[in-house]
Amino acid sequence: MRVRPLIEKLLIVTGLALCGVYALERIHSAVASRLLVSSFTAAAAQTPLAQTAPAALPPERAVDFAGWSQARITGYRKALAAVMDPPLGILTIPKIGLEVPVLEGIDTMTLDRGAGRIPGTALPGQPGNIGIAGHRDGFFRGLKDISTGDTIIFSTLDSRNTYAVESIRIVNPGDVKVLGPTPKPSLTLVTCYPFYFVGVAPRRFVVHATLKETAGLSRTSSPNSPTIY
């Protein structure tokens, strides 16, 4: 007769423990989803660019999923729970309404969360060609509407860099020349093509832009003194 009450107590304790674990997982997910944003925002607030640089990517409710595939939306929401290093910077294209954090690397989780710097290309602040990849059915969907002459802004903790689109090309996946070094500071955006292809897209859509102006923290100029290229 005493066994049954003991079992009931154990079931109650177990149930409470499971509820606690579930609650902790939800709390962890909510906190982790904001770490990426807050890490860049907090660091940016300590620089002279705090009043001019674009804010880090807003939380999910402010992300415009129009045009995204359902699989990409699901991937993005899963990636929100991952703990990631702070972004290298924020990529903004005013014409298509894009504002996305640029992370290091091009693995699946990284590109589900934002855009990624392609390994082997220049780092922000270095001379050469910065290669940035993104999903055609996610953040980079809007590249289908980009044109030569459009403005691209890449803001880091040290500078706000303004580029102008010089060329748009469609190439084969093996054409890595588009990511090669350049004599002028450049930015190359890469995504799969066609944009609405069902399955693994066979080609690559490449946007190449050249730096026109940079303003920000510099050893040789004041934060408000732009350098024109």
C-alpha cells in the first residue's frame, strides 16, 4: 500500500524536473538569439561610429521573410539558438532593403544566420577583395533586383565603407577567379543562381563592387574625414 504513494511522488518529481529542463532550454534559446546582435551593438557603441553606423540585425520579428523559402526560414530560426562569435560587420544595400550581419565562414549554420566571409578572401580593413556569400532563398534573395551603380555599405567597428556596384556576372561554380585579389579595395557578393531554381542551383550570381569612400577610425585621419578612392 505504501508503494503506490511513493511511485506517485516520484512521477510528480520527475514531471517537475522535465518541465524545468524544458524551461531552461527555452530561456537558453531566447538569450542566445540575441547574443549575436548585442555583441556587435555593444562593441559599436564604444567607437566613434556609434552615431552613424547601421545597427546590428534586429530580432526575428523585424526580419522581412518576404521571398524566403520555408526551408530557409526554418534554418534561420534554428540558427538563432546557436552561440556564435560577434559579426565582422553589417552589410547594407539600401536599394533592396538588405541589412545582414557578416559572419566568419560559409558553413550551413553561418549562412542560415546571416552572410559569411568566404575563407581566403580579404578581411575587412585589409586591401584586396572581400568575398561574402549568402543564400539565394534567404538574405541574398534581393540581389536579383540589384543593378550596376547601386550602393553597398559594409560597416565594421572601425569604419563605414561605401562601395558602388561595377559588374554583375553569372558564372559556373568552379570560376573562382571572381574572388581573386584586386588592385583596388573591393567587395564581391556570391549566391546561387537561378534564384528560384528547384534543387541545387547550377550556377553562381556574382556582384562585384569597388570601394568609393571610407569614413571612420583611422591612424591617419579623424573619424569624420572620409577617404575617397
